[in-house]
Amino acid sequence: MAEWKEVGALQENGYRAIGHIDGAEIGVRLTASGQDILIQQNGIGQYLAQLLNAVDPTTRLQTVRMGDASYWRISHTDPVDELLMRAADLFIAIRYLHPSLVQLQLQLPMEGR
């Protein structure tokens, strides 16, 4: 299950946490040329890193260590960004076309009931 949170504060190493997918923290780290996408190493994290690395399969996934955790490092290049946009559009379309899922969940406040 994806868990998104308010974007974390920028740490002194330039890292900013964005959210979690099945326990894998996802974040970005500023670099001299732009940013890296950092994906915490676990099962789902490895699949996501491999998907994003597919734009250049000759590039070996690199590992970085932050604190007690290891992360896959993906350089956020134009081809990676294009893949992110296409994948996001595809996932939205798949979700939207499901015949029995509610596409917009509305929560009314409990006040005054």
C-alpha cells in the first residue's frame, strides 16, 4: 500500500523524504546536476528501482547508504522523467477504468449530525 506524507524537510545532505510504498521509503536528493531518486532497498523498492533503471539497462543500479538504511540511487534524467510520466498516466488510466471502484471518495465532516 502506498503511504504518501507531506514532503519531509530538506536534510543537510540534500535528501528529502517523499513517502513510502510497502515499507520502502522514497525520496530525492539534490545533486550538482539536478537530483537523484532514492528508493529504500526492499522487495518492492527493488522492483521500482529496476523499472526506473530500465531506460538505460546497461547502467548498473547503484547503492547509497544513509543512516542505517541502504537505498537504490536513480539519476533523475530526462528519460527517467519521461518514464515516470508515462507510468503515472498508465496507472491513473488503469485505476480510472475499473468498473466497480469508486473513483472519488467523498468524506463529509461528522459535525452537526
